Amino acid sequence: MSYLPDDELRDPNKPKPPSINRIAIWVIVGAIGLYFLVSGIIGIVSGGSGS
């Protein structure tokens, strides 16, 4: 039997895996960034709609 809580028994050098919410946020932010990047490249290549 141990007198320490489970948090103190775990290896402190081992990082905890990211939560599902954090992964979802990164996927959404990455998708938005990829959209802006691709749309910007397409706009540059197509010449844009200059004045």
C-alpha cells in the first residue's frame, strides 16, 4: 500500500498525452490555416483581380 497519490507515483518526466479537445482545436486551426495558405497561393498564381 502506498501513501502517495497516483499523480506522485507516475514518472514526472513522461508527458501526459494531449486531450481529445486539444487535438480537435489543433485540427480545426490547422485546417483554417491550410485554407488561407492554399487560397493565397491560388490567388498569387492566378494573378488576382488587380484594379
